[in-house]
Amino acid sequence: MLDENLDISNEQNEPEEGEMYEHYKLVVDPGQMMLRVDKYLVNRIDNASRSRIQAAADAGNILVNQKPVKSNYKVKPGDEIAIVMDYPRRELKIIPEDIPLNIVYEDDQLLVINKQPGLVVHPGHGNYTGTLVNGLAHYFKNLPLFNSSDPRPGLVHRIDKNTSGLMVIAKTELAKNKLSMQFFEKTTKREYVALVWGVPKEPEGTIEGHIGRSQKDRQVFTVYPEGEHGKPAVTHYKLIEDLGYMGLVTCRLETGRTHQIRVHMKYLGHPLFNDGNYGGDQILRGTTFSKYKQFVNNCFKVLPRQALHAKTLGFVHPVSGKEMLFNSELPEDFKGAVEKWRDYISNRNQ
């Protein structure tokens, strides 16, 4: 039971693109006797085992009055405690599957993969096999981190099924906790490339607006400009190529909300090319000529998904403290669609 005077706020919600952890803030009750912080937290956080809490402490993810403490720290009345942990394991057995992983870097603490489009990251909602997690379970089967009841072995963030690009995966509990903290504190570097309908009037800018589930359709998200619903979200965009009826842009994330770039670009008036959830699978710019319609439909076939690629990923190595930065090339389907639009604009201007 929580003390009536205990101020506790749990910022846990559905795991989002950069949120694969739980974050709690607590203020110790004035009448609290001195007690080890790990024992104190076990009694106040549902489904938090002492080992999970101790792992968070070992990674420096338990802060008391904004300073990291060890598990044996004795809490005192008035202490302000913040803790970040990975999500608790659920009663869902993960079946290891030999799914090809495009690994671009690996050491004893982590690996970085270039996820192919169409690969679901973790099981759920009808996708219980054939996911990245199933592939990781097979790859990690001999590692201490792996547990068949953990639905997200090594995950500290995710990207959408039909988005391609870079992800970092933890191989140890220490790496998982430290990387989770970096995503929570928004110190990671993440840049995406997107092909959008239309060319933004301002070649670069910042999109701000709370993102939350649509009240009309729970399968999609929307922007709530006044902040009455959803969570704060910030996206910085920059036009890198004018393709006439299309724009090639980079998007740099400050936050990692579900569908953030897709939602923000639609809010700006430039939905992602072939994004069926947000209207980008319709012809939104161009002419009424039948040849043009056929051309666009051919582009849809070349790139049968939303035009979004996680190109750049940067973070601090959880053990060495070294700055790590990775870049990836656009996948073939994305490059193919861009080339078709380049050719179309080039021929039109002749």
C-alpha cells in the first residue's frame, strides 16, 4: 500500500518509439524510517522485483535529490527519488526464430542493426511470431539477458513495422538500463529521412504539438496543439531536395512519440508518401492527367510503405563512455521511388 502522503507519479504508458522503460518519481513521506532504497522501492512500485531495482541502481538510474545512489542508500524523509527501469517481463513465451538480422556493429554490451521494412519489432496484436524480438531471442539464446518470458529482450526503443533503419539493442542489463536512461533524457541523436507530399514553404523549421491517440480512431495518432491531450513532441525538419510535387526532408527527433514524424508532417500539411494511416497513399499533389496517376501508382508499387528511414543513430557507449554515431544508406525501395521522382521532374522541366 502507498502512504496517503506519498507523492508518486508513474509516467509509464504504452511503449513508444523511444520509450521502452518505466519512469517513477517519488517523495519520501515525512514519517518514513531510514530504509535501504531498494527495499523502499520494492514496497512502492508494482511488479518491481528487487533485482530490477538493483540493476537500475548499478546503472546509475536511481537518483535521489538528482544524484545517483547505490542500492544500500538509506532513504530519509523528504528525499526526492527518480528511477528508470526497463518494462517488467510478462507471461508471454517468446519463440526463438532464425530471422536474418542486418548487424552493422556489435560488442559485448550492445549491437546496432539496420532493420528492414516490414519487420514488426515486438510481438502483440496478432504478431506473435516473425518479429524482431523473435529473431533477437534466437540470436541471444545463450546470453544471460535472454529470458523466454521477456517480450522485449534487449530493446530500449523501437521503430514502426514499415519504417526501416537503425536500432540499438542491449546485450546486458547494465547496457539496457544506461541506454534507456539516454533515450529518456533525450540525449541520443536520431535523424530520419522522409519523402513527403509537397515542398514545405519554409525549408527548415520545428514542429511542436502534443501527440496522442485520435479520439475518433484509436489506431492512429493526432496533434493536440493546445496540449490538452497527449504528450509533448518536438520534430526539427529540413528540406534536402525539392522534387516538384514531393519533398525529400530530414527529421531530427527531440522526443520519441509513437508515429511522431508521420503525425507531425501531416500536421504541417505534408504527409509521408504512401503512408496509408495518414493519407499519404492518395495523390495529394500534381496534375489530373491519367499518365501522372499511373506514374504515382507505379511509385507506390516501388515503395509499398511509408517513405521513412531511420538514417542516423548516436548515443554514448554504456561502458566505455565513447560517443557512438552510425549512419545507414536508404534501402532499395526508398531509393527507387526517389529516383523515379527525380526522373519525372527532370523530364518535365526539359
